[in-house]
Amino acid sequence: MSGRSFGGNRPKSAKVEGPSLMGESGYNPKRQEFDPEYDNDAEQLLADMEFKETDTEDERDLKLRVLRIYSKRLDERKRRKDFILERNLLHPRPFEKDLTQEEKELCRHYDVFMRFHSKEDHEELLKSVVAEHRIRKRIQELKEARAAGCSSSAEADRYLELKRREAEDGAHRKESSQAGPSSQESLSVPVSSDSFGTYSTTTSTGQANSSTDVDFMSISGANLLSESEKQLCQEIRLSPHHYLKLQEDMTTHIMYGNITKKSDAYSFFQMEPAKIDKVYDMLSKKGIAQT
């Protein structure tokens, strides 16, 4: 008994601040065991086995083979447990704390390759995967901004920020509408819109007031437009955001060959043909649409 060591030579998991997965995994840090363990029914193999003096040589050899099989299953259980503790997988990875939920889910797809890499090599792999994901996402955003008429990185950033705010405002309005009429009455002055949003505001009594040049410049997204585009938006009474959205959608249809002339666009957009014509003409000046 004096030579027996309890808990000796067991891998110790690193101390990491923050939430852990111990509770979900069933790991007991004091006993350094999982509940249930991997291959939790391995002991069932020996439950009814017994060595007897009356065993034949073949029976004894068979029982010894069963013991060797059980020993291998225990080795695999220990190997998996040691791997989890040595890699500190019961705690979030430090470099993942600043990742988005989408990026964390992407990293989980690569966990299957962890056993083929060292801890450092696998972390480098995940970092490169996240970097590639961000580059691809940025390229897609820039393509979208380019289709909306942005010609520089700064304009693209402003456009994307505008789009993000519009999405947040839309979600907020949806939550407010679900909350009931009382919350609707507390909303500020609404903006009237048709299919793409006309450039006019309404008072609480529902009367429309035409926007002045000063009002137009204060509208979010106006700084993304050229002077001729600002003038066009005022003329056809279209907000900058909806003008950019219309321009983006029309450009996409043009690139796919769905729109080759003005009249082709009428069926895609619920808007007066005269307004569609003017936006199409603006795309023609930019060299996107055919004259």
C-alpha cells in the first residue's frame, strides 16, 4: 500500500479564466474522471467472467484474450481523456474570445483534424481559416457595394454601415410592431414609402411634407451619392438608401442578362416606369447599362 499512488501521473488541465465546459462534459476535476466515460460499457465485457480451476486450456486462453481486449479499450479511454486535458479542451480557446459566433462555428468544423496536429499547428490552422473567411466576406461586401455605385473603400464602408443600421432599424420596428399599439404610438415621426421608399416624410397626422436640400443632406446615405445622383433622388422623390438598393438590384439583373433595355426592368420593380427609366439612364452614364 505504501508504494501505491492515487492520482499520480495524470495530466493536469491548465487554469484558464472564464467559463468552462466541465459541467456539460460531466468532468470531475477532483477525481479527474468523466461521467460517463468514453466506452462506458467496457466493463460489461468482464461482468460475468470468472477464472476457475476447472477451466480447460482453451477456456483460459479465451478469457485471457477478453482481458487483453478490455485492456486495449481502457487504453483508448485514457488516450482520449489525456488528449482532452492536455489540449485544455474543457476551456474556450483564448484566441476565439474575439471571434463572431459564425467564425466559432466554422472552427468547430475543423476540430476533427485536431488529432493530426500539434496544439500550436492546429491553432495556426484555425487562425488561417478565420482569416480566409474574413477576406472572402470582405470581397463579397465590396462587390455588393460596387454594384450599389460605390467607387472607393471609404464609400463602401459607409454604404455597409448604412445597410447595417437599416437592418437594425428594421428589426427594431418589427419588435415594436409585435409589442402592440401602445408601443407604435410612442414611435417618432415615420417615413412614408412605396415599394422602394419615396423621398418624403409624414407628420403624426399623416400629411406629407416635401424635403428641402438641407433635409436631404441630413438623410443617412446621401453622402454616398454624386451631385447628379442627389439631384435625381430629389427629382423622383426617392430616398438615398432605396435609390442605392434599386441601383444595386438593377445592376445585378443587368450583369445576369435579365435586363438589356429600359422596358425589361419594368417587370422586376414595382415602381413608376418614369422613375425606373431615370435610374437606368444613370447606370448608362456610368457604363453599366446599355444605352
